[in-house]
Amino acid sequence: MSYTIEGSTGPWELVVGLEVHAQVISQSKLFSGAATAFGAEPNTQVSFIDAGFPGMLPVPNRECVAQAVRTGLGLNAHINLVSRFDRKNYFYADLPNGYQISQYEHPIVGAGTIEIELADGSTKEIGITRLHLEQDAGKSLHDQDPSRSFIDLNRAGVALMEIVSEPDIRSPEEAGAYLRKLRTVLRYLGTCDGNMDEGSMRADVNVSVRKHGEAFRTRCEVKNVNSVRFVMQAVEAEAKRQIAVWEEGGTVDQETRLFDPSRGVTRSMRSKEDAHDYRYFPDPDLLPLVLDEGWVAELKRTLPELPDAKKQRFIAQYGLPSYDAGVLVAEQRTADFYEEVARGRDARLAANWVTGDFFAALNRTGRSIEDSPVSAASLGKLLDLMADGTINGRIAKDVFEAMVESGDDPAAIVEARGLRQVTDSGAIDAAIDTVFANHPDKLAEYRAGKEKLFAFFVGQTMKATGGRANPAAVNEALRRKLSQA
Ligand code: ADP
Ligand code: MG
């Protein structure tokens, strides 16, 4: 059943398209040599070009162009060997030139696709309309002084990729899945760090609603939403608002809105501007951008393995269920960690430990993989201790907890705490005898035919050995002893 929102006139379908601004990872800006590092003192990373001084000439940064091409290739998109930079004219205090250099009619990247996965295990393709390069603006600071505003131009001129999706998204869940998948792909490619809380990825959310089978209705654009959760909330809030407008007999006007996360509503910012309002024209300071086919092919050849391909490989090579493979490839470093643990070991068991106990420990301690007290090498050693029979699976959980607490080597923990598995049949027999002696009533019941008490005896015997007994040996010994009259 597809996602709908129930109104007083019946169900409504959601139509959503996202425009994502992704900050390009590069040493310097799109048209100047100024640095791009996050968090620098205001106005310390500003060249004359970024400050809009008269007579300064922009020079395209080859690395920014390469990053856009890599991203296009990663989105299975068409690379336009000829593209063009235009001026988008508007006035704003943090835009010293009075125009933004962007690509309007001829973007560097054309149509592509991205595959998203949904909670029910299904997948869906979302179309990418285009990707173009543009400059970021500066930042106005209104909260530093009671009577004045300040301008920080560090961000002015930083390269952005605007990635526009087709209106293929049909639910808040799909919108969230799209953004997360896009972020994963960008991070794998190393073209954008995807840190939404630092503003290096922000989304404009276009929303409309319709009755099933209808043509698209008017959309509104919710600007600059800066987390996946807020995008999902904004989609739902804006859809509900529009449904109410239509159902009251009104019409939705195309406009630009803002999402207020504290109140969970969108509010109007301005009526929608059209392309002609910006008086776009080709930037006379810049030649058309012409890419060499061989250069594009070389960029393609050197792309890293991307998440979809890695997931298929994990399924084929390690025999993992699709879901587990998806979880492991969501971040490159998680995938690398897993592969180090799995190498030469039981790959499915490794996946269970990484996605189970290991992720839970990171969550609980608020750590990331980089500062995890348990390295891939030491988790691998723990699996080896189980594989060679030094410890059983039950004790491995305790050893793992000790590793999380101390960062110690698993073998050292096993020795220091005397956790080696008991396989000695004499010791196991003795433990069973004690259990029988302590529970004569249960033994009688068992002998009278209550066979499910077998599990009780297993549990008691394990307990009597401090959990260290080899479970298979306990089962076997119990069976032997219980069958003796
Ligand atoms: P603009 O540049 O004016 O924002 P675009 O044609 O680039 O217009 O579209 C912007 C976004 O709006 C795209 O992501 C597109 O998928 C989405 N979109 C277009 N029509 C609709 C619609 N009826 N409902 C929801 N989203 C839409
Ligand atoms: Mg737009």
C-alpha cells in the first residue's frame, strides 16, 4: 500500500522533488585561490574576487570541476562535455558582486538516477534531473551586536553542487532515504562531507499534493532545511497544510516557505521568483567549460567502489543477507571495518558481531568507529578465540564487554579472568553430579517423562561452571548420564 495522507475528502498523494546544495570538498574556492576550511575566523578566507572588487577575473578551479564530474558519474548521470557559467542577478548584503555565478541552461551534469531502499526492503529509483556548479554566498550575522549586522565572506565563492531530483518522491520516508543515500554516495566519492549540521549539505524541499491519477498540482518550495529529520517533517507539515487549503476550496500559490522545526509548521517567506526575475545571462568573464573526454574517462576509471556495488559484492562474497549488507555499506569506514574483521574468518558471524554487539557498544558509549576502544583487529581476535574453542559464545559476550571497558586484548582478558572454555569431561561430569544432587525433585520429574527439563539441566550445568563449559560437551554428557538408569 503506497503512502497517502487522509483528508476530509479522502486520500491524497504526496509529490516531492529535492534540490540539494552540496559543498564541494576542495582546498580553494570555485573561482579564487582563497581557502575553504570550516570554522575559520570571519573574513580570513576572502580574496578580492570573493569580495567583488571591480576588475577582478574569476578562474575556474579544475579540482571543483573534477569533483562535479565525479559526482555526476557516481549518480549514473550524463556528463555534458560543454557547459556554461551564467550570472544570476540579485541584491543581497552578503553577495558583494550583485550576482551569483551559476549554471542555468547548460549544467555540467544531466540526467541520472539514485536507488533508495525502504524499510519494507523494497527499492525505488529516483531520477536526478541535473547537477550544476555554483558559488555559495557569504553569511550575514545578526546576533553579534544589538544594533548592527555583520557580514562574513569566508563562504562567499565556495563551490556548491546543486543536485536536483525529479518529482519522484512520494512519502516522507522516501525523502529521508533519498537524502541519506545521496549523502552516502557523496561521502564515498569524497566530493562532499555531507555534514548537514555544518551546512555543507542543505535541501530545498518542493512539495505538492494530488488525488491519485491526477496531473501534478502547484508546488511550494521549503528552503534550506538542514537535517534529514527536518526534511521528513517539513514534507509532512507542508503536505497537510496544502491539503487543508484545497479542501477548504482555496488554491495553493506557488511560493517559497520556511520550516519552523520548533512548531512543526512551514510559513511563507516570499512569492516564488521565476528565472526571468534573475536576468540570467552568460558570464562574460568566463569561457564555456569544455571537458576533455579522456579526462572524464580517467575520472571514471579512478572512482572508488560505490555503495550499491559494494553491497552486491558483500552479498555475493560474504553470503550476507541484503539488509545486513546495506547496513554495513552505509558508511565507507563501517564497510572497511567489517571487511577487516571478516577477512579469513566466518563472514556471517563477523557481520552479526559488527552490526550487533559492536554497533550497540558504540551507541551506548557515544563513540564513533575511529575512537572505538575495540579495533577491527581485536574483534577479529575475539572471533578467533571462539573459532578455536578457547571460549564459548556465551563467554565471548562478557569478554567483549571487558574489551569495550578496558580496550584490552581479548586473549589477555580470557587469561586474566580465567575464562577458558571447560571441555574436560571430568569437570563437566562433576558439575552435572552436583546439579543432580541439588535438584533431586527435577531429576525425578525428568525420569517420569518430563523431557523438556533437559534444558533446565543444561542451564544449571552451565551456571555451575561459570558459563565456561563447552555447550556441546554439556549436552552430550547430560544425555549420557540421563539415559543411564
Ligand atoms: P526551480 O528552478 O524554479 O526551483 P525546477 O524545475 O528546477 O524549478 O524544479 C525544482 C524542483 O521542484 C525539482 O526538484 C522538481 O522535481 C520539483 N518539482 C517540480 N514540479 C513539482 C511538483 N508539482 N510537486 C513537487 N515537486 C515538484
Ligand atoms: Mg529551485
